[in-house]
Amino acid sequence: MPSETILSNARIVLPDETIEGHVVLRDGLIAEIGSGHASGEDMGGDTLIPGLVELHTDHIETHFMPRPKVFWNMFAALQAHDAQIATSGITTVFDAIRVGTDEDATLTVDTMEQLSDVIAEAAETDLTRAEHFIHLRCEVSAPDAVEGFERLSRNPRVRLASLMDHAPGQRQFVSLETYRTYYQKKKALSDEEFERFTERRIAESNANSSRSRQAISAAAHERGIALASHDDATLAHVDEALALGTKIAEFPTTSEAAEASHGAGLGVLMGAPNIVRGGSHSGNVAAHDLLSAGHLDILSSDYIPFSMLQAAFLLAGNSTLDLPAAIRLVSANPAKAAGLSDRGEIAVGKRADLVRIGADKPGRPPLVASVYRAGRRVA
């Protein structure tokens, strides 16, 4: 007998409109969408949206290493991370795993490979609420970036890789003062130690970045792994990204780079916290400005899982976008960019990934009442 669930009396957010009606879930897929009531589970007028698709979250590392040099059991860390992801309405997540280390790194390539293996094992044995893929965030200035990519990209859950360079003078840290503010305090360095640290990072970037970008891009294309640029600031950065065959422009730091990326057909991704906070925490371009200009396609939670849902409803609540358009930023658009054509919207034949949002309360974030992945309630 087919497995069937009917969710009735709901406000359903479709790709381009919102209707009052019901959704039939059968064998993990959306089998029917109709107006009016149907016999089934009464949603009480609550809102149904497609499950969110998250392309870049570093959040799993904070569960594995919750304090400096404090390491948690990897399966327990994944379960805690997964629980927060699912209850934030995210049904598909790309866990960002770092590639490329420096001499004082706490998390080594061995550690990252072990964590990647845990993600793959949990996904393959259905031990998670959300579906987990892996996003390799490759620090191309690091001497071991190519070696790390070769090792970690063997994992079958790897679907996306981003090319980033956080050396001073590069992209996010064009301003040395911004770099000082971020890193000197973070690493508790004296002025003299910071100067040596900065010189070393610049030398590493000069020696490794170009070679690593080329090698990792070529390997990614061979293995069917989608590529993203990261923190592009100039037209030259965008041209480089296009030449390397990237599909996604993550966190462009200027309006100029975002406009060029969008115009070239790249999916422009920004952090949802940027929307919620009203601007970038590091002084770069505001996501609101890119959205107003029509140059923003995708929102990512980055470091706050709930921020995707919060940002979408904030944009709809203040009439910046209608609700379907706001939801597309966190569902259909990232799914399309990642090549996941089976999900991201409430439509017949798509995977039954749905999130029930409780009744709106003015001034409050949206409440996740229940979450379904492939027709099965997981939260």
C-alpha cells in the first residue's frame, strides 16, 4: 500500500502564489495540490512552505569543537547540528568542511576527513533528519589546499566546493585594518606577532592561490562537483570565477562584483544574517542593497541556521518581497544552483519536503511547528 499523508486547511506557498487548500504526500513525493478542505491532518490555517535548501553553513564545526581544543564525539556533534538544522526548517544542507590549513590549525585535514566520513555514513544509513551533502570550502592560499581537496573530494557526499582566500589584502580583507580587527583579537596576537602572521599569510597567498584555484577547479569539473567563488570584490575577480567555470558567487563584497556575477548568470549568494541585521558585520555591501538592485538570488544561513527562515519572513513581512519570492531565495533558487531539480518548491512530482509555520505573531520570528522530509515527519 502506498504511504500517503494529506495536509489540509493550510496556507500553501507555491512558487508564484499562495493558496488556501491541501497537499497530498504519497511515497515521498507531492502527489496533489488542491484548493479547499480534504480529509486529513488539519493544519489549522498554518502556512506550508517548501523545505529550505542551505548551501553554506560552517555550523557543524561549532558542535564538534564547542570550545578551543575541546572536541566532541563526531556523531553526537552531527546529531546536534542536524537537530538545529531541521528545526530551522532546513531539509537539505551542505555542511561546509574546511580544506587547507596553516601551521597553528586546530582542525587538520585528518580531522576534516573523519568528520566528512561521519556525515556520509549518517546520510547513507538515514540517521539524520535533514539530508546532508558536503561543501568543501577551500582556502586556496594554504600550502596543502590541493592535497586536502584530493583527499576529501573522494567522499560521495561532496557536491559543492568554494574557492576562497582570506589572506590580508585579498577580497574580504582588502583593508588591513579590517583584517587586524578580525584576526589580531581572535588569535590574541601582539602587534609584533600580528605583523609576522600577516607577512606569512601574504607570502602563502602569493605562492599558492593561483596554482590551487586552477588545480582544484579542474579536479572539481572532472568529478562533477559544482564550484563557487567566494568574497569577489572586483570585476577581475568575477572574470576569474567565470574562467574557472563557477556557478555560484558566494558573499560578493561589493555591488560591482555582485552585479557582474548576476549579469553573467551566476547565482549570487549572500548571508541571511546580513538581511536580519540590516548589513554586513565586516563592513561589506549590504544584502538589502543587492536585493533592491535585483542582484541577489540565494540566502544562506552562514553561521546562524535559523536566519534563513527569519530573513525570508522578514522580507515578506516588511513588503520588500511577496512571500513566494522571499521563500524562493531559500528554497527553489539554492536547489537550482546546486543542481537539485527534485526539490525546492511545492509542486506536483517534487520531493515532499515541507515546513509548517505556525500562526504569525507580530514582531516575532516565524515558528516552525513541523518539518517533513520526503513525506516523513522529521521534526
